[in-house]
Amino acid sequence: MQNQTVSILGCGWLGLPLAKALIKKGFIVKGSTTAEEHLEQLRTEGIEPYILNLSPELEGDEPAEFLESETLIVNFPPERRSDIAEYHVQQFSSLIDALQLSPCAPSSWSALPRYTPC
């Protein structure tokens, strides 16, 4: 298998273990965080780190370069805000606009059902 690149938007509690598993399988992984203090941890794990924010526009360290991959995994929760319904739509609209300029074209979507903790 030729090394394919996977970009994970959101290397937090779910994205980081996924990135590590993909690296073990031979993938090249780019990972984003919103916090500069997490960059070294990503590098240590073999992940090419990026600081990216969707606020609601996609901004940060070279978003176009981050999106240069065969696969993009979007893995970030909505913020807790009073206008979340509109804001989250704006975040994804911004991401879709950025994707139209990248080689990574959306082909499938997946979402977890609403989760209410006990």
C-alpha cells in the first residue's frame, strides 16, 4: 500500500487515538488542534500538527496545506453557545468552501446520534 495522507480536523480525545492507529497502519497523518500547547504532543506521536480554528471561518496554520490529503476526518464538537444552530452551520459552510479548493473532495458523511450522558 502506498502511504496515503489523512487529515484529522480535531485531534482531541477521539481524534488523537484515531491518528495514532492510522499511523500504525502506515498512513501519513496531519492533525489539527486549537491549542498551541498541544502541538508538541502531536509531533511526538508522529502527526504533522496544525493550529486551525473554525470561528466560524477556517483560519490558522496553512489550512489549504492541511486539506491536501486523500481523506479528511472532521472531528470537533459544536461549541456551547446560544446561537449554536446557526454558528455550527457557518463553520461547516466555511469548511465546505475550503474543501472546494483542495484535492480532498467529500464523498461520504457520518454523524453520531444525539448523545445525552447519564
